[in-house]
Amino acid sequence: MEGTCRLCNQQAPLMHSHVLPAFAFKWLKQSGHIRHSQTPNRRSQDGAKRHWLCRSCEDVFNSYETPFATHIFHPYDRNPAIHVRYTDWMLKFCVSVAWRSLLYLQEEYGPREFNERQIELAEQALQTWARYLRGEYKHIGDFEVHILPFGEIAEHQGLSFPPNINRYLMRAIEINAGSSESTSFVFSKLGPFAIFGFIELKHPKRWKGTRISERSGWFRPGEYKVPIELAEFLSERAVLGRQAMERISPTQQQKITEAVRANLGRFAQSGLFRAMKRDVEMFGSHAFTKYAAKNDDPT
């Protein structure tokens, strides 16, 4: 379709582009079908797409996504102890994800997570990230972008986690936002990675080890310092994911069971199985979803 590219503002044929990168959904489908929390009874083949970008801007975004997927995403999924040297593609990739995620939230849901000040700042963040991606700005200023890789949790560590926490941290893909009086961000979850596009960050020293260098640096998973409120935010997201699974109909439950049985070897080697195994070790039978006895089953 013809239209105005949301990034370069040029009139051109628009690509049907992924909001979140396609490689994340291809990775997720290796363990089974995709199900979105809004429609858990319907299998999906892909993530959300929009006619936002012209071919030129789509190609630019792909030039950032390829090194991230090749050098960080897939290697980390196989070995969380990796050390990878990155250049400016790392920040550009993460900014592109934050920009697309914030644009998606604004168009789909409006500014429901933000107060009036943060709504104004969100618009400034969109413009700043877009100008950085176009090469008009060399820096992103106060609208920092951070990345946090997740690992499996083996114990509660004094925190109250839901019984699907490992599956959420290691497998979920989603877009959301969070806010308080001092902090607001757009949250992009790509499997074991979370990208935070900060709209407001009054206490940056509470985040250590997550900020991405603008030119080059090392991706070296280790010790991170983040606010305790983040654990609460992540737990809430995991609970909502579990509640969505509980709405799956008996018919769809049977399809899931049959698919697992037909590919037991593949499932036993999957990241989903490893995350589920860890949840079972932590929570026992509570780790298993308690499905509703009756539910609508749309075809």
C-alpha cells in the first residue's frame, strides 16, 4: 500500500513490517505454536505487523536486527555465558525496537500507563529516537535505552513469584509499558531479553549494567542492579500470561497435548521444556496451568 513512512516521512509503498523482529517469532515457533494473550484459543503464525515503513527504512532496520540475532540472541539462548563485542548496531537495534513498541502502544491503546507529563515526554521520546535512527541525532539524550537478559530462577530469593515465572522470563514475547511517579518506560520482551525505552528516568543509578554504549561495548551477562519494583512488574506480567493460558478451551488443550506427544523428543530439547522444568522444581504441581472447565473455542 502507498503511504507516508513513519520513520523517514517520505511518500512511498509501505512494507507490511513486523512490530517486533521476525526472528523472535521464528525462534518461539521452534517449541510450538504462537498464542497471543488476547486470543489464547487461536493459534497464530506470527507477531503483529503494520504498514509503517518504506523498503529503505525496513532494510536499515534489518541491518541492525541481523547482527543482534546472529551474535547475541541465538548464542545467548544456547549459552548464557557468552561475551560479545558490539558496535553501534546494538543501540540502533534496541532504539528501533523501543520506537516501534511505543508507536504500537500509542496507536493501539493510547497513553493509559502515563500521566500528563509522561504523555508529553513519550512524544518527545518518539521524535528523538526517530531522529537518531535517521542519523539526524548522534545521541538519544535523556531517553535512554537499556537491555536486560534473563536467566532461569532457581529459588524465590525472598521474592514472591508466580509459578510460571521462568517460562515468562525465558520465553514470553510482548510489548507493554510501566510507570511510577519517577520512572516511565516502554517494555519490549523478546524471549530472554527485555529492552527498556525510558521515557522518564529520574534515578538512573538504580540501573547498573543494563545501559547500552552508544558506539561500542561488550555484551557480558553478569551482575545487574535494577529496582526491586521491576520484580513486581515482571511478576504481574507473568500472572497475566498465566491467566490467559487458563482461558484456553478443552479443545485447544487437547490439540496442545497431541502436538507435544507427536514431538516428544523435540519438546524435551526445547527451551520451553527447560523453563517448565525449573518452574516445576520451584513450585511443584502449582507450576501447571489450571484450565477452565468450559470455554468458548473460536475456529
